Amino acid sequence: MVFEAVSHILHPDHKKDDHERSNEEITNEAEKLRASVGDLAQNLAIDRLTQFLDANGWDHGAAKEQLESTLLWRQEKQVDMCPVATAKNGLPVLVSVRGYKNIQDQNIQSHPQLSETSIRILNYLGGDSFHKFDKEGHPLLIDRTGYHQSKELGNDVTSEEIKHFQVACNEFLNRVIMLEASERAGRPIHKETIIFDCTHMGLWQFHMSGLLKLKQVAEYVQGYYPETLAHLFVVNAPSAFLVMWRIIRLWLDPKTLEKIQILGKDYQDVLLKYVDSESLPDFLGGNCSCCHLAGGCVPSVNEGRIPFLVKKEENEKVPSVYNSDIMKEAKTNVIYRQIVKE
Ligand SMILES: [Zn+2]
């Protein structure tokens, strides 16, 4: 999931646009974009169209190009058919979850429906959790960045495998978690708030080849999921992170930089301005401990909070996140890809 977080900050094409628009103006601009794209954009909501305008500084030509390429990519790769875990279908999650109705609280775990690729990737990640919401209603993703096995991720996982994994995580976020966030807030929510906890981070994690691979995958993903970051907090940032940050910030545009706060040890008051104490884990200065599940609020294999996921024979070696029978089944059975309303 570090890919998702980094994908938010590595898209170089944003343009700064501070013009305040009325709702009427936004609707008109979005409808203009819809009309220019034609049939493929017919069913898109106004706020979805607005994401593409916003990501491109309200430049219609650039927004049209990005939207068209996204819609064609979705069609070509059959992204709508990508299965997502829901409370109804019981598929195993790719990210641990806490505090939602659309999906039961659960940890990542070895499961016969997962591919070998997913299990390999999950064992290298530092530990992630979609954990409740921030004060503005955005889902909160917490990442134990300091525990990522970045060398192994770089050497033992292909770009294709990472892309499949990241797209599946984004689809789960949009179709399950964001849907609930929007229903809960009574307005469309398409952005998430992310916390990177750098505890345990060291120079051992920084490999230029791994970083460049990350950039490549991040740009691919960001191209198809624009404007989805509300806030990003990097906490417990050690001096080693600042070395990497000097490189990363050169890839960023000012609008994205405004959403990022790099904080050392004194971050608790800043986080509590954005997240209620009961939604913030105790190890980050809040009151939540999620003691009902192993690993607490943010379970981590590499921190030893939950056991390594053991690969079994039934975990197929395919680039998709679930085994091929689930991928096939999802094409005809909507329960694998949609929320079934109560
Ligand atoms: Zn918790």
C-alpha cells in the first residue's frame, strides 16, 4: 500500500488553479467534459468528472485526454470486473480493515482464494490498515512505512504484479470504503487521508532501483485514479527519510505538496486536529487500540504483530490478486464486485 500513498504524490502533471467555482459553474464544466468524451462518460457522476478537471487545473483538453485514457483502460482491462471483498461475498481482504459496515473488521491472512502473488506481496509490506474516518469523513489509511521490506519488494515482485495488486486495492477503496464514506457523510467522498508511520525506518530501506520502480508503478496508478488524496501525514520521520524526501519532493507539484505534512516526534497535536481521538490509534496519540483483533489497529507481519502468511498449493502463481477461479467467477457473479444494498 505504500504504492498507493506514493502514487498520490508522484503525479507530475498537476497545474495550480486557485479559482473558486460555484456549484453551477462546476456542473456546467463537468457536463461540457462529459459531452466532449461521449458515450463512455455517459454514466459518470459530476464529482467523478470534476476529479479529472481538478487534476488538470481545469484544462479541458488535458482532462479529456486523461478521462478518455482512463475509461479506455478500464474497458480494455475489464477493471469493473475486478473482484473486491465485501461483507456479503466474504472474499479475503488485501488490506486489514477496522471500523466499517461494508466490510467486517479483519486482518490480512493466508486464504485459498488469494493468489501466491498477493501472499508474497503482503509478507513484504510493513502493515496497513483502513482505520475508520477522519473528521472530514475521509477514510483513514495508516501505513507502517518503517517496516516495508523495500529491497525484497523491488527484487522479488514484478511491476505487473504490483500494478495488479495496487489496482485491486484502489477498486476496493473506491467501491467498498469510499461508498460507505459517501453514504455516511451524505455527500460524495473520493479522497482518503493517509498516515505514514516511519518508526523503524532506516537507510536499509532505500534502494534507488526500488524507488524508481515505485515511481513507475505509482505514475501508472495515479494516471487512472486522479485527485484522491485529502491529507498525507508522515510521522516519526527520521533523518534517513529526509534524505529520500529531498529526491521525492522534486517530483511533486505545489498543490500536492500543500497536502503533505512531514512531522518528527511531535505530531500528536497535528493529527488530533484532523482525526478524532477515538479514531486514532493509541500508538499515534489517540485512544483507539482495536484490541478485539490480533495486531491492534494496524497489524504488521514485519513488526511481528501477526504471523507471516503461509503460501499453500492452492495459492496459484498468477499476476492477479485472487485465484483464477475467483477472477472468472467475478465476471458473471455481481456479488464479487458490487455492494449489495440492504
Ligand atoms: Zn483502532
